[in-house]
Amino acid sequence: MTDPDMADRTYVTPLTPELVEQVVAKERPDAILPTMGGQTALNLAVALAENGVLEKYNVELIGAKLNAIKKAEDRDLFKQAMKNIGLKTPPSGIGSTLEECIHISEEVIGEFPLIIRPAFTLGGSGGGIAYNKEEFEVICKSGLAASLTSQVLVEKSLLGWKEYELEVMRDLSDNVVIICSIENIDPMGVHTGDSITVAPAQTLTDKEYQRLRDYSIKIIREIGVECGGSNVQFAVNPVDGEVMVIEMNPRVSRSSALASKATGFPIAKMAAKLSVGYSLDQIPNDITKKTPASFEPSIDYVVTKIPRFAFEKFPGSLPTLTTQMKSVGESMALGRTFQESFQKAVRSLECGYSGWGCAQVAELDWDLEHLKYNLRVPNPDRIHAIYAAMKKGMKVDEIHELSFVDKWFLTQLKELVDVEQYLMARSLSHLTKDDFIEVKKRGYSDKQIAFATKSTEKEVRSQRISFGVTPSYKRVDTCAAEFEANTPYMYSSYDAECESAPTKRKKVLILGGGPNRIGQGIEFDYCCCHASFSLQSAGYETIMMNSNPETVSTDYDTSDRLYFEPLTVEDVLNVIDLERPDGIIVQFGGQTPLKLALPIQQYLDKHKPLSASGSGHVRIWGTSPDSIDAAEDRERFNAIIKELNIEQPKGGIAKSDADALAIAADIGYPVVVRPSYVLGGRGMEIVYSDDKLVMYLKNAVAVDPECPVLIDKYLSDAVEIDVDALADSHGNVVIGGVMEHIEQAGVHSGDSACILPTQTISSSCLNTIHLWTTKLAKSLNVCGLMNCQYAITMSGEVFLLEANPRASRTVPFVSKAIGHPLAKYAALVMSGKSLNEIGFTKEVIPAHVAVKEAVLPFDKFPGCDVLLGPEMRSTGEVMGIDFLVAIAFAKAQIAAGQKLPLSGNVFLSLNDFTKSHLERLAKAFLGLGFRIVSTSGTAHFLELKGITVDRVLKMHEGRPHAGDMLANGQIQLMVITSSGDSPDQIDGRQLRRMALAYKIPIITTVSGALATADAIEKLKSCKVEVMALQDFFNVEQQKDYSKNLQSASSSL
Amino acid sequence: MELAIKNRIAPTTQNFLTPKPKVKSLRVFSVKCITSLSSSDVAATGVADRPWKTSDARLVLEDGSVWSAKSFGARGTQVGEVVFNTSLTGYQEILTDPSYAGQFVLMTNPHIGNTGVNFDDEESRQCFLAGLVIRSLSISTSNWRCTKALGDYLLERNLMGIYDVDTRAITRRLRQDGSLIGVLTTEESKTDEELLEMSRSWDIVGIDLISGVTCNAPYEWVDKTDPEWDFNCEGRGDIYHVIAYDFGIKHNILRRISSYGCKITVVPSNWPASETLKMKPDGVLFSNGPGDPSAVPYAVKTVKELLGNVPVFGICMGHQLLGQALGGKTFKMKFGHHGGNHPVRNLVANRVEISAQNHNYAVDPASLPKGVEVTHINLNDGSCAGLAFPALNIMSLQYHPEASPGPHDSDSVFGEFIKLMKEVKQKA
């Protein structure tokens, strides 16, 4: 959305009221639309309204007015509003003493069980569910003690109630429609973003549904959302149908996005039109084109959404689902039945399951008690616990009593287990055509059938195809086929009639990235979308295939045709068979399509399908899967590097513990260890000694010849460089951007801040980097994008760390920083165009500076540490852009949510590896007028250098300690590099978690701290100004532009 | 299923029976259901048995397509007109809506039966429809009000149902070709050709279906909408006496009028106008009902005799009869309107109402005399959805303000009927 051609004016700027005011002052807009940007935008709108900016500049809030936002967001106002229209909300109250809590429990609520939630706690401790008075008092006491503000929320427990959501739209003429109803499989207690949800609602009669519909309409009117989309959540008691209103979002939300993909009704697009005065009946339905948008979509399929989690990245936090959302992404699937859509959604998740059941899942080995616990306590893998429980013979009733999952869903799952039992008792050759149809209709993948019949996926596929059992593709049309659909938005099902109607045009299939996860987020979706846009303009029909409802690529109007499908070999081959495109693009969607590249290539080699356009065979476009594999396979890659005379850190591949120790002894500590073939630095660690290495091998990853461990020299204090390059099929290579990381090598590049253009790198090092990148691209026959990571040591030696012949996470950042859409260029290059034809022949060095900073989700994961390391944990990123490096960095920090203090106390605590920087760091902050606070070790070191330090006790040393200072607001900034030893694991971690809770900026690297000091210095001396992205490039075009261009590396 | 799968590959050749010229003949309900006591839908869980039922039913459409499916409910052979309904909820209300007499209802929502059936959601004393066509029959029920599974209910009521058929493919066919006559059978002995012949020799146009669904004698109606479900408790004042002509009336029309404070007498479709006027009602309601308004001239005559003498309100069939009584024409639509999501512009209140609709015939507004106003328009196709003739105190809606199933957006029209009766009474 921040592409400069998306809007007339684009500001990439931190979303703070001050800076938004600047934008308002510059642009003088007539209105602000605050209902599209989630909670951030709503909060900003409230701030701007309350501090008088809107009035001052005469700007109107459209979509939702201040009052409406407040009514929906303020707990008490909302309750009162619901009371006004006769609707119930769960009774609750906030108590700050035990007496107050008891009063709430007896007078306000009056019945057990009760939920007690302490406000503002560390690690979410101290809360719980009380079933009787005695228990209630115990939990309240501990809750009050755990709360930093001595407050607990006491609320009637809706444990086991069913949860529903309705998506509502209203226009300025007061017409209201419901777009979609959603039923949560996980009952009340789990955040809807973390719940498995199904659309449409399955277990409501018409009377019950219409009641929720009436309530939703009343609510949107009472809250006063004038126009646009809203989301209302209800709890329904399964015993007697009693309804309570849980909450209402006066804006489009995550659920709106899901509902839009689920129904084909683009809620946000319509909401935008409504906000400028259109009424629903004036806008045509986007899909039928003939009927108006003032209707309620009817769907003739079932949609299942399953969230994807990343608890393994946050050790210390329990994988338990609560009302705090923790998922990092989601998959969605459509099928004609719940079973079909559910199975497809499970395999779309890409968590190693080919569907639900029909696999040796870990839960099958659990004992009954363990299983019961996992049925009772919501967790990411509960559906697999349900499977294991059913396989062990547990009855639907019992599973329901433990999990409160509605029996309708459980019986559907039970039938899947029955089908599995049937399959298990048969061999593949005994399955009839009818069997295949029945099984495939229930969403089973070929892989699952192969597991059950003890055969291979390939055998199942060929048997199935020999019977003529292939999927038919149905269209999503908002109207259950009542009207003709003009939009080819499709999903597969094993039903009779296929509506796909593929064309004979020249066409390209683009494989998307699947569910968002840490390490593979919307950056890849950006690339897929851009590929689609550019190939469309180049005259190709583009076909998108993806399973992620949070993306732009799965908007039905992004590509010519959309297949909302799991990204597995089976599903992709089915689409290839049907569409027979000229080209298939696998390098934009991250690891997901890359992993499919080899099997697809094998299939194409074997079957040699002709393209539907009649111009040759179906091919994978761009860098060949073999080259991709060469870059991923350590041994093949090492051979290439050696041949090209490119240096990389010393290292080796260990296939046993002894190997590992020998390699470490040879290259010397510290070393980086990691399992081979990993994504996002999973399981990667920096190890400083033999003991630690042994411990790593024992605890983190088991080494065996099948799964070797890679051991490389860790380059202490090296600067890391990221390079994105473009290569065409004519042998030309152009560097897209060279980024200098702020955090030292060893911090995962995805979690590290980086600067473009580079600031401290010598031209000789840059030349080496250009030379090596070009050599590598040519050697790997890269066609399209390639990303390389280098490390430059203090002495100026350059080492290659990694090379990936595909689009990288940094492509959108580089594109926006240099003003060239690299992904678009890459797609054109893959279609055969040369870089010359595209007009991108030279590296662009902008006059401004762009800084990328990672956004980390630590506050959502109670108990986990906040240190950065080789394992990626960020879930998003921001960009700061300015002509001054320090201001660009400051903008990125502010945008990432760090409130940089301009004065006060800095807490410094550095480990032995980083102590050498301590003096410089301390002096930097002293020079800015900060006082230094330290515990004994760091303080002693500084005092020896003659630096004044305020000493404070460590948390285990007695009181008052560092934590007390934090709590009392005496510390404004913390710089902590962890020693990783056991006292630190307790003491240091707790302190870091406290800083997080009190929202005190905490920096865990020396380089980050130094950059922050620079930023603070600049913030003190100059004002942060905003400038539109378009202007950065206009200004630079007016200057003598050619000076800033380096010679194309292709000439090397 | 096998045939259906083949349909996808070659929909126009392999499995289509040779089309023959259509022979019109006016036979109704030529085939009766026979009840089978064998429980038809028990999923086997044993290892040896297939955990699903194999196909045992066929749906043959007059266009020559044959759809193999699985049966539930009653067994036998049945002929009817296939219509699709796009409502996501409310299958029980649809099953008990007398307007579906002579029709197979195909639900486009794939999962049907999830909430079973219950006491409150009945819209008439029995099911008059010919059968139910669905994609997936629920294997269990989940709802606090559920008293019975859908399959058992159909069996008890001697109704045929089929599932595991590509309902979307059939819907697309109906959308393209218009409503089709179909024959549903579980009898293997009947050949596809016989069934096709049966479908072609049956017709629903011009048939009086109302006499088969109306009540036998007048009765008083007292039930209001249950407080548990009432959603609009405003505007209750004086008590008005309404006579409701039962052309196949849905109970919720009566409950809503009763909730608005009326005393109601329900009369059979052939109840003479003179008798009605003798009872001195404040208003007369012409209800919804099945089939072709042209097939019931006696009802049109009754309506004509009442016009001008008393405020009247027509719903659905009642609206069409009013259209005819006013001298207008009605025509059969391609596939009608059946669903709960139709946008209607209320021209009087100038707002869009999302409405429940169920009709195959419509009034041609161009054919109506001067003075008759079109008050409501269906925004999907511009068809006439409501009329008023203020001079004669007439109001009517083509669709279902009583909802059940469907949204409650148009409920206020009952208040307008009360207002009309009040005005007339005050003038008098």
C-alpha cells in the first residue's frame, strides 16, 4: 500500500499524532478516513480529534466519528450503550481491593464461575477461573498482588459458550446489511484471531441467526458508525440460547478481511465508497456487476480459517491460547462441505500436516491425561489432540465436555476418523472409483490416502487420475449461483461440475506464499502481486494461487484468475493440469513455492504438458529449480563458492557430535550452529565454548547423518550486508540495493535494522560485494531476483554468509527506498525481457537514507526473553526515510513503537563480549546529558575509566533494585547485552520483561545503542519533518541524477 | 454420483437423454410417496463397511439430465418443479411453507439438517412441498431447541429428500434454463426414459394448488410471536379485526399481525366475500400461497368483491391476486425469487430492505390501471415488489415481511396495515 503509485501522495512516516498533524498541515485534506487502518488508525483519529488538530485544520472524520469510536472502545460506555438498546453484556467490574472484588462478585454478577484477570501484569500471571467463593478470594488476592496497578477485572465466565461474529455494513442513508456470519470452533475464551473459524455459521436456526442480525443492526446504529464496515462478536449459551454481546469494532477488521475473501464481497472497498457518500444500492456488486451491493451474500460452500502460531520461537512462553491474540498468520480454505474445507485449511497451514489425521501425529503417543489436558486447555494443536483422542476411542460427548467444541463439528471430525479406519483396512488397489470420490469429497489429500493405504502420493495420484477423479473448480460469486459471476475466483472441490473455464491466452501461474509466519510475511505477497501487475500489463493472463486470506494476492481483482487453494504439490499440479500455463513463477512467494519447485519440475519433465496457448511446453520461469537447490544445498553451494574464489566464514558440516567438536576446535570459538535447511534461523545459536556446544547438540538439535548440523565461524563485531540483485536471462546483473545492518552479524537479518545506502562501508568492500554478487548470479544462472548476505569484519575482510536465488524479504523495502519496483522488473525479466529493455541498468544510490526496523511481538508472549539472536522473531517491519541518517533511524524507531527519551537515566548492563564498547557507549549517553545507572560489574568497569555511575542492585541482590527503579519511572532507556548465563536467565530476563511491561525502550545490541544515541542527539537538535515518498524522488530527479548512479555491475 | 461426475466432462452429450417435444398435460401429484421404515442414514463405523451410503436415488430433470444421489426420508417416486432457495438458514420454515406445494426445494447452502427440527419453527400444520434436494445431510444435530433429526422428520411426514448431489450445478442450470420439472425416485425398476417422460408430461402452470393447502373452515388465531423471539414490540394500540384468507398462509404472518394487536379470523380460500363483509372486519389479508395466480379465478373474484369495501393487504400470492383483481397481468418468471437476501427499495420510506422472497410469478406493473402505485422494487431485477392503491385502501407486497425465514427489515409494513385500518375506521 505504500507503493508511490498506489496513492497520489504517500507518507512513509511514524504514525504519531505529531507527525500526522504535519501531514495534515501540508496536505490540508478535507477528511480523514480512520476505519481502515485497524486499531492504530482509530487511536490516531481519537488523538487528533481530542488535541484539536481536526478542528484547527477543519478536517472531517468520515466513516466513524469520535463519539462512535469512543462508545465502541470504552468498556463502560459500550456496556451502557448495550443496556440502552436492551442487550446483555457479560457482567463485570474492576476491583482494587479484595472487598471490592467480593462486592462485584456478589452484587454485580452474582454467580460462579468467574474469571479474574489482573490488569497490567508481568507474564499474565495471577489470573484464573474461580468456581466458588473460597477459590475466588484466593485468586483475587494473588491477582491484586500480581497487578502492577493493584487492579483486577472480575467477569462472569462464559466458559463453553459458543462464539459468533457478524460483519455489518451501513451506508449514510442508514441501509444496513450483514455480509457474513462466522462461527468459532474454539468456544469463548480464545481470541477470535486465534480461533479456528467457519463461515457461514453452522449451528444456528433462522430465528437465532435473525436475532443476532437484529442485534448487530441495532448495535451499529446505537454506537453510531455512520457508514462502513463493523464487526460484532456474540457469545451464545449452547444450553438455552442466551445471547451476550462481547464487543464491537467500529472499523474494518481482521474478520472483515476474512469475510471479504469468504464471500467475495470486498468490505473495505465498499466501505471506502460509502465513506464518501455513496449508498449501498448505488454501487454494483463487484462480482455479478448487474445486481447492487445492497444485499447479503449467500454462499454455497463452507470456509474454514485456521490460525498459524510460532510459539517455538518464543521459549519461556506457554503455548496456551487466551484472549490475547498470539497467532502470526492464518490459512483459509473453501470446500463444498465443512470436512473438505477443514482438511484443506489444515494442509494449507504448512505445518507438516497433509490434512487432519491420516498421519502419525505426535499426540497419538500421549497418555490419556496429557490428551485430556490438551483438550481442556486451548492450544495451537488442539485439533490434533482431538484426532488422537478419537483414535483412542474417546467419545464425541467426552471430547465436547472437555473442550466445549460444538458436537456438530466433532461428529464431522468423527466421521473423518471412520473414513480413515476404512482406508487403513484397505490397500490402494482395492479402492473403487466411488471410494475415491467419497474420500476426496471429504477433503483427504493424496498424501493422506497414501499414508492410510501404505502407498505413495504418486501412486495414489495416478490411480485417482486413471479413474477420472479430478477436482472440479467452483466459483465464489456472493450469490450461491443465483446470478452469473464475471469474476474467476475459484476453489477446488470434488463435486460434479467444473466452472473454471480456462482460457487459451498466454498465461502465467504465480504461486503465493501461503500463511504468514515469522520469516515469511507480506513482503513475499508484495512480490507476487507486483509480478501479477507487471505481467498483466505485459499482456499475459495472470493466475494467482494462494491460501492466505490476509493478502492482496488473494483479492479476486489482483490477478486475472484466482485459485484460493492450499500450496501443496497435489493442489498445484491439479491447477497446472487444468490451466496449462506458459509459465509458472515460484520465486516470489518465499520458501513455500520454492519447496514445490523441484517436484513441479520433475512432473513437467515427465509429463511434458503443452501450454494451453499453444506456444510450447509448460515451464517454470526464472532461475531453474536446480540452481535454487544448488544454493540451498550446503555441499553443492560450497563447491561453487570455491570455484568462484568467494570467501565464506570457515565452517563445516557435522554429522556427529565428534564432528562438531572437531570442526569447532579447528575454526575456533565463537561458532554459529544450526540445523541444515532451515527457515528464519530456526534453531540457530551462537556458541562460545565446548560445553555450550555439547549442550546445544544435546538439547536443541539431535545430530545424525540424515540431518547434519552446520557449524560456522562466528564473526564477532562484523557488519552485515544484505544485497538484492536482479539478473536477466541474457547474463546481465544489476544491483538493486546494498543495505548495511545496524545490528552486528549474528542477529538474524530479519530482526536487524538496516540502512540503504550503506554508511560505513569502504568502496573496496562494496566493489568486492558487487563483484561476488555478479559472479554468483551468473554462475547460478539466476533469472530474476537474488539476495546475498555478507559480513565485513573490523579489518575490512568480506565474507559471503548466504545466497538465495529468489525474492527476499527486503525487496519491498529496497524498491521503496530506491524508487524502482524490483519485483515488477524481476517478473518481466523472467518472461524473457532484458534489463536493458526494462530500462534498469544501473544501481541507484539515492540521496536520501532509508532505514528498515523490525517490529517484535515480545509483549504478546508472556515469559519469553527479548534478546535478539540468530533466530528471527519479528512479525513486521517499518521504514524511516529522511535525508539525515540519524533522523531516518529515529523515524524507524518511533514507527516501531520505541519512545526515545531525550533526557533521563540510561541503564547499562553489558556482557563480557561487548564490554570493550562500554566506555564509548557510556560517553555517548553522558554527552547527551543522560545519567548512567548500572549494576556492580558494569559500574565497576566504568568507574575504573573514571565515569560516574549510579550504582543499583541486581534483582536478586536485595532492594531497592533495578526493577524498583524501573517501576518508579527512574529509568528511561535500557541497554542490555545478555551474558546468557543462568543468573541472567532469571535476573536479566525478568528485568527485560519489566522494561517491556513499562514500555521502556530496551536495546540489546551495542550497535543498536550507538545508533540510538545518534538518533537522540539529532532529535534534540532538529525537528522531525515529514515528506511524501513521491517528493523524495521528484527532488532527486531535479538534481544531477547521474552522479548518484554507479556503473552497472553487468559490465564487470 | 458416477453420472454426475461424467456430466462435468461432457455435460451435453453422454448422459443426456434425447430431448423430446414437451407434451402438456395437467396432472398433479401423479405419483405418491411410499414410506420405507429402513433407517437410511446410519454411518457405519466398522472397518469392513464403507462409512458412507451408496447412491440409491435419481433426480431426472426435464432437460434430460440425470443426477444420481442418496436418499433420505421417504422412498418412492415423486414429480415436481425444481426451484432453488439461497437462504442460509431456515430449512424447517421452508419445508413447512405451503407456498412450495408441488415443488422440490433445492437448498444452495450445502449443510442442511445441522440444527434438526423443533416445535417453534413450523410455518404450517404440514409439509406441502414435493421434496428436498440438498448437498450434504447433517450426520448430527446441534441446537438447544432441537427435538428431532431432519431425516426422521421427513420420514414421518412421508417426504422424499436426496443429498450428495451437486446442488450448485443444478442451480446453475435452473438459472440458465429457468425452473425445470423433475422426477425424484428411489425405485431402480424405473428407467431414466420413463422418468423423463413423467417429468415432461407433468406441469405446474395453470394448476390450482391453493385448494390443496388451504384450511377447511374458518378459525380464530390468537398466538403472538413468542417473547423469546419478538424483535419489535412498538406501536401496539387499538385492537383491529382482520380476516386472513388462507391461500397457504404461513403462521408467522398471523403471529406478527397478532403481535401488532389484531384479532384474527382465518378463512379458507373459497370463503365468499359476502360472508367476510358480514363479519365486519377492519381489514382483510390475502395470504401467500403456492402456484399460479391465474389458476384460481374464484380467488380473484373474491378479491375483486372485497376491494373498496375494506382495507386490504396482500402478501405474495395475495399481491398477485390483487394485481389480477385490479385488471393487471401476472407472468411466470424464469426461475423466480427464493431466498433471504433480496434487496428491495421501499419507495415510500426511501430505504433498502433486505427481504425474504419466495415466488415464481410476478405482477407486470405496466398492465395495472392508473392510480395504482408501485411502492417497492426488487433491486436485483427491477421487478415489482409492492403496490398500493390509496383510493381503494389497498397495499400489497410481493415478498415476505413476516420473514421466517429471513430478515426482519420489512416488519414495519404490518404497522402500516394497522395504520391504514385505523385511518379508514376514523373516517368512518
